[in-house]
Amino acid sequence: MTEHTFEPRRVSRREALAAGAGAAVAGLSGCLSGGGQTSGSTGDSAADDGPTVVASFFSFYDFGREIARDTPITVENLVPTGLHGHGWEPNTSVTKRIVEADAFLHVGPDFQPWADRAIRTIEDDGVDTMLIDAREGIELASLAATLDSDEEGVGENRGKDPHFWLDPQRAKQSVDNITEGFVALAPDAEDRLRENAERYKTETLEQIDADYRAIFDAAERDVVQLAAHNAFQYIGLRYGVEMRPLVVNLAASGDVKPSDIVDAKRVISENDIRYIANGVFESRRPAKQLVAETAVEAYFPVTPYAGVREEWVEENWGYEEIAYNINMPTFEIVLGNVAPEEIEIDGWTDKWRNFE
């Protein structure tokens, strides 16, 4: 195993653009800060009378606002701050907002039932809201063999894992899908849209992929125990690590069964695991139980980019910032690459060790 301490990556491209070229300094320690993002706006120079896109999921809202930067398109995130985008059920006002928008950016069928219902409303009523499927043409992986048979999804996606965006390479295809939709929506901005998309894929997603790979390649351990739902398989597939979810179904609200705890205890014991990962937007109770009843010393945060906390909104965090400030430090710790106190983001370990 390579000996090293975790250091946060350079300032994100979003922050560099907001603060000016002088802010782009490599190796900045501490949490990244942003330019006043509010849930529901690109925060850029979009014209008030330009087309509006509403997104059903945070990750694709973030991809969309990067693609739409400095164009007339405004992108809004429909999922409220603090909620997980998979399992949330909105009221009818959200469907009304979708119908009023110029385009609805969604994650494909059979993932968010409320989004599927909104799409049927648009199609059945002849509403002219454009539909942009971020998942179109993306090959989904088969679900883990441990998945409950009644949680395997429905329709053509039965037995498939929908969380493809955790793989930066698959995420690039969704950026292309979103770009094509935006070009159709605002053809006069095509050049800028395509430039933004290509820059985001090459400068952000490729770098995230490389930095994830460096973390996983440095590890001797190849098993990660998650006190979280079954959302991280694509990370394991991309980087050759076994992701062991505590909740084996696809929804973050899934119940933890006694057998799930028993299996997690076995994995922890067999692999001499000292640190586990817990979903930011999921219950802490199972993780606390494992800390109390096994050799695990602490749990640390992970998220499938499915929602945002209030402070992340205030700091204008997106997919990139969450990767570097939440998931990567935790994977370094749970893989055994570094001790928690070696994370060099100011205050990170104190804040996130056994977080509430």
C-alpha cells in the first residue's frame, strides 16, 4: 500500500470561474467555498427570458448547470435541500412546475415513480415540455446477487442498477445526453453548450476518475462495508473493489433487517475492518450499532450525489466538490490508506467522524 496522506484537489472549476482565474490554485486545503448557489438557479448569467429546465435529480441538475453556463438556459433542481432524490415523493405542485418548464431533465424510467407519472402526464396531455433522458443509451450493470427479489426494479430495467452516474465514465455519456437536449432547446447557444460539456468531461469527470483510481489502486483492502443502501456498485465495478451495502435494496429508505446486520458483522470480522461508510442522507442507527457491537471504531460519510445539505448549497457544491470533500476522504479512510487524523481538510475529521 502506498503511504500518503489525503489532500483535497485544486479549487473546483466552478469556484475558479466564480472567483476569477486567480483563485485557481492547486492544492488548496480546507473546504471549498462557492459563489452563492441557490437551489433552483444556475447562478450564472442566464437571461431571464431564456428557456428553463427542471431536473428530477441533483447530479443531473449539476451537470446541466455546468453545460448551460453563460447561455440563456436556466436549470432548476426540483429535489428540496436535505432530501435524497431516490425515494422522495413530491406534491402536485412539482408536476405543475414541470408542465410549466421548457424541459424536464430526468433519470430515465423506473427509478423515480413521481417522475414517471409526470412524464405520462406530459405525453398524455400533449404538453410541449421537452423530455431529456440523462440515461439514454447507457448500459446498466446487473444488480448484486444479494438484492432482494422484490426490489429488482420493474419493466425493462428489472435486475439492473440505476446508479450509473457514480461511475465518472458513464456520467460522461449523461453529459452528452443532456447537451443534445439543451442544443435542441437553445440552438443559438450550441457552440457554447458543446464547449462547456466537453470541458466538463475532460477537466472535471476525467480528473475525478483519475483521482478515484489513485485512491483505490493505493489500497491493499478490496472490501468496503457501507452502512448505506445499494447505490455504490458502480464505484466498485470501475475500480475493482467490493462494495458491501448494509441495505440491499435500491431505496435509501429501505429497512435494515437483522440478517443484514449479521452479514455486515461477518464481513467486518473477516476483513479486519476498522472504519465503515454511512450514507449522509440515511439513518445513522445501523452504523452506530455496528460501532457498538464490532471492532469498528467509527463511521464516515458517503453519498451517491442524490441530494445536498444546506451548507453545501451555501458553498455552491456540486458533483465535483462532493466527490473531493465527502466521498474521496471517506474512501481513503475505509480502505486503510490513511488514518482519519491524516485527512488534511481543515476540521473534516472532527465534523464527520460518527456524524449526526
